[in-house]
Amino acid sequence: MSTIINRLLNTQPPNGSTPGVPRPTAAKRASILSHIVTSIIYTVVSLAILGIIYPLVITGIVTLIFPHQAGGSMIVQNGKPIGSEIIGQLFTKPTYFQGRPSAAGKNGYDPTSTGGTNLAPTSKKLIDATKATIVALKKANPDAPGEPPMDLVTSSASGIDPDISPEGAYYQAPRVATARNIPLADVRALISAHIQGRTFRILGEPRVNVLELNRALDAKAKP
């Protein structure tokens, strides 16, 4: 740093190898130093305000106004957190509704490694995986009506989508009802009660939170 400042303040090299180049006046040296000091002060102040004070203030305000959301929208059961409303989980038992395929992490639904498959629509790997998913869904849901809904076949961009479409939930209803030995009508009614509409009535699509629906199932009939 001192070398750089010396070069700015002295246009003539220290060894005098470039003759005829005048040294800056005292006023010019003072101006250069003033700019350097101003830049340093501006950087430090900006870092303190935008990097420390502002995030702390915003975090404090949000925590006061939206404590649940600021805390990660955690779902607590018997005093212990069992998940989050905004982070999907992997359910594999036939007694539970299952979410979308996930490419997040090695086994899917890894919140520390979110992301999609990044495969093109024409990718053979993606096409083969989609076909295999459809076959697996039909095998696991033999009494399901029609073809599997698109959201049960494709993964989301994040890989941790906590919701499925109402159609995706209804598709799995016969399997869940059979596995839990409860009337199909009761399962379908439970799904209808957990359908969330579009945000502000215009954003997104109707959806069902998989974790909340499975919790409601457990409360109604233990697996």
C-alpha cells in the first residue's frame, strides 16, 4: 500500500531514471491523499452499514413482524421440530403421500444441495428417467385413476418443493386409503381440506402441502 501511495504522490521514480518529470505540488499531494482517505472511509462505512447494520435491522424487524416465517416456517410436534412448511421431505412408505421427484443431493430432498437435473428436454437420460418414474408410479398406485399428473413425474427446479398439485394428491389417495385401511372418501375429504389456493388469488397454482397432509393423516388414522 505504501509503495502505491508513494507512486501516486511522486510522478518521478525514486531512482530518478526518468528525468524532466516534475514532482507534484504539495496541493496535489494533499488532494491525492484526501481522495485515498475518502475512499477508505467510504468503503468502511458502506461495509458497516450495508453489511452489518442493515441486515441486523431487517432481521430484527422481520423477526418481530413474522416470527414464524423468519424462523424457517418450522413445524413443531411434541416440542420437537419435524420439518418446515417450505422445505419438502422424502416420504417412501405407501401409507404417506409422496412429493415430487427430487434431484437435490445424492438421495433427493437435500436442502444443502438444492437444484434441478439441469438436463435438456431432449436428453435421453431425462426421457428414460421420466419413463421409469411413470412406470414406478403406476405400479405403486394400481388403483389410481388415469395417468400420473405431471408434477409427480417431473422434479422441481429447487428439488425441495414442499407441495404437490391437488391432482397429484388425489392420484395417490387410493393407495393411501388401502394402506391405512380407511375409506377412500375420508382421504379425499382430507385432501380437499388441505388445498391452498393461488397466492393473492393470482400467483401460482392450487397446491397441497405434503407434510401437513401427512400430519393430518397421522392425526386421523395411525399408519
